[in-house]
Amino acid sequence: MGLEAAYAVAERIRADFVGHPAQLVSETLRATVSTGVAISATGETFSTLLSRPDAALYAAKRSRRNRVNRDA
């Protein structure tokens, strides 16, 4: 799966999550999703791979919540 396909999956999950608030007994609970996506590069360690979407996640939270950020 390429980066754009991974982004599309994450965006679909984000939109579905936001579009289905939890109905509680006395109130409706609305929530948002911020995430980062990346794909592995040839020869990359697992630790390095995990650090890139993690950085994209924190960039999403800093810039505007409820969004999906791609690794650059």
C-alpha cells in the first residue's frame, strides 16, 4: 500500500468516527481523530518507521485537531 492509499484509509476512518457520535443515556458524546500515516522505506528500522507517523500525529495536533497528516 502506498502513502496516498494509507492516507485515504486513515481519512475514511477519521470521517466515520466523527460522523457517528456515541449516544449516551443523557447526552451525545462527540469526538475527533487526529493521526499520522507513513509507509516504510527500504532498509528502515521498525523504530525509525514508527517515529515518522508519530511526528505527523503531533504535527496534526499542533496545527489543527481532527485531521490526518502524511509523513513528508
